[in-house]
Amino acid sequence: MPPVTRALPGLVIAMLMGALDQTVMTPALPAVAGDLGGLDQMPLVATAYLVAATAVMPLYGKLGDRFGRKPLMQAAIVIFVAGAVLCALATTMPQLVAFRAVQGAGGGGLMIGAQAVLGELVSPRERGRYLGLIGAAYVVAAVGGPVLGGLVVDGLGWRWIFAVYPPLGLAALVVLTRTLRLPRPPAGPPVDYAGALTLALTVVGLVVGVTAAPGGGPGWLALAAAAGLAWLATARRAADPVLPLRLFRDRAFAVPAATGFLIGFALFGTLTYLPAYLQIAQGATATGAGTVVTVLMAGVLVTTVGSGRLITRTGRYKAYPVAGTALATAGMALLAATTVTDSVTDSTVPAMAALLLLGLGVGLVMQVMVLAAQNAVPYADLGAATSAVTLLRQVGASLGVAAAGALATWRFTELYGGAVTELTPQAIARLPEDARQAVAAAFGQALPPVFAAMTPLLGLAFLLTLALPARPLRTTAHTGGPS
């Protein structure tokens, strides 16, 4: 049995956990904010995980290049599950935010580890098919995630969302421990821990600064600027930088990295707040709002699997991100143009059509960008390249969530003018009728312009993909021989 066949179930389970964690919480955000804090706290629940996961990605990638990917995957699983258990026990918003950060520190390793392991076991030519399978597993979980989150919130409460991770984590740990066999990496220069620390501080300062603006934003942004300069200095001096700057000189790597950033910003900035829009502005249940989001994931599923198989068959990949970014731009524009109505049925029909188009486009881009970047670098940089592309996508996602949250909160405050301490369907239902209608109308007017602001970013991603070099896919795996 080929090594990738033995390890694939464990990799799929690991991706399943990451997929669930990024989508199952979206319909739960209003309930979490109502239980532990108000509307202004909603971005922290999402960004805490994303910031931590993003900050540790380069270190996971470089440590995997140096010491092997199996122990890093095992550690990531343990950290992720421990964070999930702590989240379920949180009693205050600061505790939940801190524990989400712990969970994110493990989630970053899961996202990098599965893709880097696959990159080591399978040749780029064959990797299209396997990336499609892993992407499909990710999306299958993501399709069920919003629905599962909505059902749990409506029936049991948001804390029970985290109960799914311990059994999944145990299964992934056992499978990967028994099946994953990789050669020991050769010895190399010391790990660039200073670069990893300064890069992590840059990411944290940037995302938290955007989230905290205008109150504490300037201080965090100043930290990001100082840490970024320190990282650039270490990257130029280190014998083996945690994120080599030389990679960005190659368009075959730089274009996927920049495209991933733009896709992450627009997609997560939209996806995080669409369920809240449907619940608060249109009166949908958490389950109903989660179901709408699954339409996007279904579109991603179809094109991720289909494009992966076609890439393996033909050896060509450029056409897919070009077409995908064009479709995604059209879908986002349609979503922004959705008319706010008093009827949830009337509102969700055009939203579902827009999300389907957006999902079909995203499925043609995200996994192909990882493949193109991995194909462009030598084996010694496989983990660094994988982590860099995923890092920039997650930085984009973190900034997208933070920016969308800040813009939505500002616009809602301006439109409503009153004080709302709990912006949840339950809290809104307790308001007088006139106040309830005013809150729903203000939130309904606040969100569509946020979606409109994401459309030009996807248009820019389309222009970038036109510059992507169409290089032949290698036919040998890094573990040696054809795969």
C-alpha cells in the first residue's frame, strides 16, 4: 500500500477538525456575544483563533522542514484539543478569547501539517487529485459545520460545540502515529527562532490593531511595524530564515501568496458576519442561517474535487484560478446587491445564489494556489512555502474578519443611534416592538456595504492570477521516485 494511502485517513481527520472549527462557530457568534459580551466582542471570538493559528504557521513549517512533520502534527493535535476543552469551560469573554488562542496555536499546525505532509508524499502532478480529496473532506466538514453549529446552539447551547473535538483528536492522533512514515530531514543550520518570534508579533500586532481601532489600535499597529522591521532584519541575516524572502522573487510563488491573502480577506470577512446578518436583520434561526452558508461550501466542494482531478489528468492548473477568481468576484458583487427585505425567504434566495457562485469560484482557487507554490520551490523549502501561502491567506482572513466587524459595528452604531448591550436574536426579541424593528433595520443596512467593499479585492485577485506562470508539474515526490 502506498505511504500516502496509509496516512490519508489521519490527514483527513486532522483537516476535519480544522474545517469544523472555522465554520461551526459562525452561527454561534450572536449567542456567544449575548452570553459573555456584546456586539463589540464578536470579532474577538473569531479573530483570537485566526490570529494565533496564523502567528505560529511559519514556525510549524520550518520546524517540520528541520525535524520532521510527524512530531509537529502530533503536537498540534494535542494543543488543539486541549484548547477546545478549555473553551467549553470558559466563564468570561477574556477566558474564551485566551482559550481560542490556545486552540488556534494547535489549529495552525493542523492546517500547515496536512498540506506539507501531502506535499512530501505525493508528486505535484498527482497532488492535484489528493489536494482535491483533502479539500473535499475539508469542505464536507465545512458544509455540515454551520448546520451543526446552528443545531447545537438552538438545542444545547454554544458550549457543546467543542465536545466534538476530543474524539476526533484522539482518532487523528492514533491513526497518524501508526501510519505516517517519513524520512528524517537532513541536518541544517539553526532554526530562526528570532524570525519566528518577530513574525508572530507582526501578525498579532497587525490583526489586533485593526480589531482594536480606534481605541487601542495605534499601539498594536506600532508594535506590528516595529516587529515587522525586526523580522526583515532577521530574515536578511539568518542562515535559514523561517520565511525566506527569496521565495517572493519568483512569480510562481509570489502570485499564489498574494492571491491567497485577498481570497482569505474577502471570504472570511463575508462568511463570519453573514449568519449574524440573517439572524438579526432577517429573523432567521441559527440553524437556518447556517444552512444558507452551506450553499457556499457546497460550491467549493464541487469545484475543488473536479479541478483536482482535472489537474492530475492534464498537468495544467493556471486556468482554474483565473476562472475561479472571476466567478468569485461576480458572486460577491451579487451578494452585495442583495436587496434588504422584511422577509427572510425573499432575502435568502438571492443570497444563496450569490454564495453558490462565490463558492464555485473559491473552490477553483484555494487548493490550486498551494499546489502552484509547492511546485515552485525545492524540497528544503516545502514547509516554508506551504506555511507562507497559508500564512498570508490566514492573515487576510484575520484582517477581513476584523475589518468587517469594525465597519459593521461602526455603521450599525451610526444608523441605530441607541445603546444595545446584547445583539442576539433572544435579546432583540425582548425589546419593545419599535426598538426591535429599528435594530433589525439598522443591522440590515449596515452589512451589505461591508460585502460590497470585498468585491474589488476579488477583482484584484483575478488580475493577479493572469500573471501566474504556467509551469509543468513535477512527476516525482520528495520522498523519492514517482508517486
